[in-house]
Amino acid sequence: MATEKKHIYFFGGGKADGTGTMKDLLGGKGAGLAEMTNAGVPVPPGFTITTEVCNLFYELGRQVPGGLDNGMREYMKKIEDALDGKFKFGDLDRPLLVSVRSGSKFSMPGMMDTVLNLGLNDNTIQGLIRMSGNERFAWDAYRRFIQMFGNVVMGIEKEVFEHIIHEMKKKKKVKLDLELTAGDLKGLVDRFKAKVKQVARRDFPQDPWEQLTMSRDAVFGSWNNPRAITYRKLNDIPGNLGTAVNIQAMVFGNMGDTSATGVGFTRNPSTGAKEFYGEYLTNAQGEDVVAGTRTPHPIADLDKEMPAVYRQLREITSRLERHYRDIQDFEFTVQDGTLYMLQTRTGKRTAHAAVKIAVDMVAEGLINKEEAVLRVEPASLDQLLHPIIDPKAKIEVIAKGLPASPGAASGRVVFTADEAVRQAKKGKVILVRPETTPDDIHGMDAAEGILTARGGMTSHAAVVARGMGKPCVAGCEAIWVDPKAGKFGAGKHRVKMGDYITLDGGTGRVILGKVPTVESTVSGDFGTLMKWADEFRTLEVWANADIPRDAKVAMQYGAEGIGLCRTEHMFFAADRVPIVQQMIMSNSTEAREKALAKLLPMQRSDFKGLFETMNGLPVTIRLLDPPLHEFLPKREELMVEVAVMKVEKAPKASIAKKENILHRVEELHEFNPMLGLRGCRLGIIYPEITRMQARAIIEAACDLVKKGKKVKPEIMIPLVGISKELSNQKALIDATAQDVMKKKGVKVAYTIGTMIELPRAAFIADDIAKEAEFFSFGTNDLTQTAFGFSRDDAGMFINYYMDNNILEKDPFQTMDEKGVGGLVKMAIQKGRSTRPDLKIGICGEHGGDPASVEQCHRFGLNYVSCSPYRVPIARLAAAHAKLKEKGVGGSLSK
Ligand code: ADP
Ligand code: MG
Ligand code: MG
């Protein structure tokens, strides 16, 4: 027979069965209580029922394993012993009261709330009154117990009880709970019990053991309530961890003016400053401090009210911080002048604070640089990289919503997506909607920021805004939006279409008027941390940048090259589109070449700007990639225009001109343009395009080299799937380059490589590498073609897939390691088998996603290339990848 598993762990009297490292089994709270007990910190005794029991509970069809109840009686006895037998659970004279607290490995707000004062009933209350000599306190404890138990275990709405309290206060003409007398509280207890019977159709349980087992089962049951499941999904917490149950002797912060309860942090969790930070309330219990019914006092006041307790609290919490070597978030209660610690855990912090604390702790000798680098989540740097509200500005906050996407933005208010597009032509706009839908995308794209009244952190608005890197305040319930009337309201304020507002997506603030913002920089502690990250990482970080301005930003953020310059973005400029259209409309090579000749000097100066900015670092230029119709007006629009012109009897010649364009658009129409005439196919069908681009690149390079500047052009051929496609284009480029260099009388070193973005290219990578001097994985297209998902149409079913566990992650956000990653690995191996020094990078969106960056490191890529604002994120992610590979542990708590 297998030995019985230990299901219950005791803590108390200076010794615990468990330790702080047992978070999986005891949950974060239980492990913390054990660790504090072992460290000699005053903690009320108790026991933890393990997470394994939770999993058994579900295996057995919502039943605890046999023997657990007996075990609990045995451990309850241990609590009583630890209290020198002064109290007994259920005893009429000296009742022991306990709290029942949930607690899984990661703290989870979705789970059961704590039940305090358990063990009270109509008889034991008399014992508590006699023992404490404080009738008011005892009735207060009982009414709280019925309230909490009634709500979290029996499922009765909180408001039901709040309403009864409200009525009582009205009747007694008082404002605060504290002003209710013992008699009033006793009256509340009677009313609560009557209400419980009415709503739950049973009496409030009087038997302490029944109270206890019901609470325990409610904790286990709460592991799978919808709130908890949603929270786990959002935070990537596995569903099979289970929760522990902590049962702990009560201490009372509500025994009068020498008692108190409070919470705090060992450092400021918002700024990271090394200052004791917290709040407390005298004569209060449990979560009164955070409930907002009374305004708590700053912790500094405790120094005046209870100096000895304050000193002891400082001493204990500093010790805990040193012990855990990280900022602690703690809870304490003072019972009649005696301090008890009830919880300690790693404090959640903003990205700002995380960086400062990590750097400070290295200076304090608490952690080393490697640990410091691992303490900061790469993705969280996003908060530090968007423009921020000028800290010196005077602002008027009119509402607060969810901080859905960081950054600050000011603009004029618009209420529809179409209006956003129209108004954005004249100036910056903020789109305000009750909520957004996929139909609003164009408006979101045009807006500087998005504000919604409804929807959470994962609502459409929030997700899309984060994707676009735009500030967003979502779920701002404090406002009402009336798009028809063209206004929204926040309290006494009315904001009309065209009025200015400012959003602070990092805090959720909605601010009246235009507020000055400042660019964030990588300096101070942030700069220090990034320097350390650079020391550790081996993967290079380049940036995707099309114009010198973006390249400058990328350089400021530490990019080591440009991994993708999309030349078509240069074609879209207002002064160029007509020339590009002229080129497309041409029906002979000569006519096309004429148009291209006009584009040549423009492209040349673009490239010059990029080369100069990058000052000798590699600049990877991708030749024209998108289908040509993207440069022409839409077919439907043209058809309408032609029809209108005919009705209005416009001059024949101009109608003919329009019809001509329509005709060409119809010729170019493709059912599936993403798989049509695009990529290198363009340069093969229209070699003059490739020649012009190659000429522009090499001429720009030659001109700069002549001036003594350093340049490093890398010419990249897109969408190659057949080796001969590459050799075809390469021959054109080489011939052009030779010609240019001969004419200019200088030589420049350039390389020619290819994108790997088709599964076939990955399969024949050994062949392709004979011609290609570098590979760059275009993982957007590679994901589309590997899955057969169109990125523009897949949103709907990908979300369904993720909700229904068909896909774990959106493969367009995090590289699909098995499939797409498998192709990448194969292509690397095959490519390097031909050309061992083949340089390999990635330039899809994944280049800035920390989890994908880690994959790239493991696959042995030379660099990742991402948008300029993600460069620091990728640098830090690359350092994490290397440190994890080296086995440096870094515990980041969720
Ligand atoms: P959460 O997980 O929401 O933080 P907790 O289990 O920590 O919930 O409990 C909520 C509140 O109840 C805390 O303020 C805590 O200090 C208080 N509390 C829990 N157990 C006890 C106890 N045995 N004695 C006094 N207060 C307690
Ligand atoms: Mg809670
Ligand atoms: Mg707590």
C-alpha cells in the first residue's frame, strides 16, 4: 500500500510543517504563513489543506477524500494547543474562532473571499462577550461572520446585507458603522439570520464544524467558478494547480482603539522608491481598509498612535524583504497592542517600480545583475516606452476607466469610426464609443486614442488598441456615451464632438482638454538595466524602419541594424502615389520605365537618409512586395465615380480617363491577392522595377561612400519559393550594381538575401542558401501560409479557437513553436548546411514578442527585428532567454 499522502500542514508556535518554497502544494498564502512562522514572525497558528486535496475534491465529484474531516479535528486540536489550550473550537465559554482563506500558487482575485470569525453561533457569542468583556465587539464579529459566510458560502448577494445595515443606520440616524451600538449590531444579527433563512431556505448553520466544512468546500468549489477560470485564462495560469485552504486562529483588530488592521508594501509599488508604504484603520477588521467604507490612515500615523507596534512592524517587514530578496506586500492586525502578521507575498509593481527596485536591490547587495534583469518582465517595458503626460502639467481628471493600453494621447472627440477618419485628416482625434466592434477598426486606426464606456481589459477596444500601440481607456463605467447626440458625460461634465480630451492609457485617466506629453527615454535606472541586459544577451536586436525618423528612434532604443525597410511605404507618400499609379497604368515597358525614372531620385534620397542615420550598421532593404492594386483606388469606388460622372454629364475625356483606371483595376483584380502577383513575382514580371530599386540603393550607397561614409546595404528579395526566382532577381541586381559602381567609380560591399516566408522555401532552404547570403524569416506570411490562415480574416475563428482550447495562443502574436517554429528550425539547419556562416534573422511581428524572441534565441538566429518601440523589449527578452538557458533562476510571480 502506498504511504498516505500528507494532506494537512500545520503552522504555529514558531514551527511549521511546510516552507516558503512549497507554493505548489500549500498555495502562495500557505507557503508564506509557513515561512513566516519558521522565521519567528508572530503569526496566529493554523493549518493548510493542500492543493492536492482540491484536485481530489474534483476527481471524487466534489467531495473531499475520506479521513480529511478527522484530520481537520486533529489539526484543530494543534491550534488549540499552540494557544496553550486557552480557547477551544465550539466551546461555549472560551470559543476559538478561525478564518478560512483560499490561496493558490498565484494570487487570484477570482476565487473565494475570506470568511472571518468562523465558529460563532447563538451560544458561543455569549462566550466571546464574556471573554472580551466587549459586547459591541462580539456582536460586530458575529454580524460580520454571517455577512461573509452568507455571501461567499451560501451565495447570498452582498447588497442584501448592505441594505439591511443601511436601513439600520437610517433608523438610528448615524453615518458610520462604528456608531452602531452593541444593541444595534445584535439587531443586525437577528435580521441577517432571518434574511438568510428567507433567501437560502435554510437556517444559518449553527454547528461550527458544519460551518467549517461548508467553507472549506466553498473554497475548493471557487477554484472553478467562472471568475476564477476567466482570470486564469487571462493570466496564463494552468487550470490544474488547485487551491489550498488555510484555516487560522482569529486575531481581532476590531477590539477597540488599541487594535487595528492594515496592509502595506516594503517599497512604493508604483514608483519603486524605497519607502515604507501602507494604510491602516484602528478598530477594524479584515478588508475594511480596502473596502473604502472608512478612509484609512497612512502608515506613518501608526508611528504616533502605536510606536512600539510600528517599530516592530518595520523590523519584521524589513526582515521579510531581506529574506525574500524582493519587495513584500503584507497584511497585519494589531489585537490590543500585540502585532500579528497575516500575509506576506511578492509585491505586484508597475514597470517603473520594477526597474527601479531591481537596480536599487543590486546596489544594496540583495540580488545580482542577472537576477535584476530577470525581475523585469520584457512586455511590461511597453509602459515605459510610450509618450507620457508631462509630469509638470496641470490636469483635470473627469473619469477613470481601465488602463487598457498604455500611453498618453490628446485630440478632439469623435463618436463614430467614419467621423474619426474624416476628422483625422484635419488633426488628432480621440474615438469615444460605448464599445468598439471590428467595424470600427478604420476609426481606431485613424484615432490617437480610444475611450470606451463598456468592456474589460480584453474587450475589442483594449486588444486592438494594444495591437496598434495606441493609448486606450476601456470600460470607463463612469461615463455615458451618446453617439447620436454627439456627446458624452462624466459627472457634471459634458463633452461634445470636437472638444479636446486627453487619455492616459497607463492609469485609465480621462482628462479634460489638451495636455502636453513628453517622449519617454531609456535613461536612468532603465538605461542601467538595459545595459546589463545587453551584457548578457547573445541575440542581436534590429528594427523594422522605413524612414530616417523611425530609424533614429530605433537607434535611440538600441537597435543594431535595420532588419526590414519596406520600400512600398515610400511609394505611398502623397507626392509619389500618382507616379506609382502612372507606372502601374503603363502598358509598355518603356512607359513604365519613364515613370520609374521619376521614382528613382526619390528612392535614392530615402535610402541615403536611412544609410546616414544608421551610420555603417546593416540596413536591410526589401524590394517591392505588395500586390499593385494596393496603389490604385478601390474598384467599387471607381465604379460609383464613373456612374456619378455619367449622370452629371462630365466631360467625355475625364470619364474615359476614369474608365481607363477602372479597366486596369479590373485587370489587376485577384481573388486572393496575398497569394497572387506580389513579392519577387513582381520583380520577375516587371524587371524594370527591380532594376530601378537596385539602382537607387547602390547609387545612394556609392554617393555616401564617396563622401567617406560607411554603408552596409543588404538587399532582400521577398516571397521566394523557387530557387530560380532568387537567381533571377540576383542577376538583375548584380548587373545593375556593377553598372552603377563602374559609373560612380567606387565600390560598395552589399549582400543579397531572401525572406523565408513560404513553407516551400523552408524545405528547399539548402538550395536557396547557395544564392542567398542571408535569410530573414517573414513570420507573418510564414504563419499565414503554414496554417492557411489569412491574417486579415482569421480574427474571428482564432478567437473562437482560443476560447475553446483548439489553439492555445494566437499564432500571429506568439510564434507557433511546433509548426512555424519547426519550419524555421528546418530552414536554419538546411541553410547553414550549405552556407555555415549564413546570417539569419526574423522580421515578422514576432520579433518584438518576448516568447517568440526566446524561441529565436533557442533556434540559433543571429538577430530579431521588430518595430522601433519594441527594441528595448526584445533586448530584455533576449537577455532573459540567454539567462534561462544558463539556468539562472528568476521567479516572476503572477
Ligand atoms: P486575500 O487573499 O483576499 O488577501 P485573505 O485571506 O488574506 O484574503 O484575508 C482577507 C483579510 O482578512 C485580510 O485583511 C486578512 O488580514 C484578514 N484575515 C484573514 N485571516 C485572519 C485572521 N486569522 N485573523 C484576523 N484577520 C484575518
Ligand atoms: Mg479577497
Ligand atoms: Mg490577503
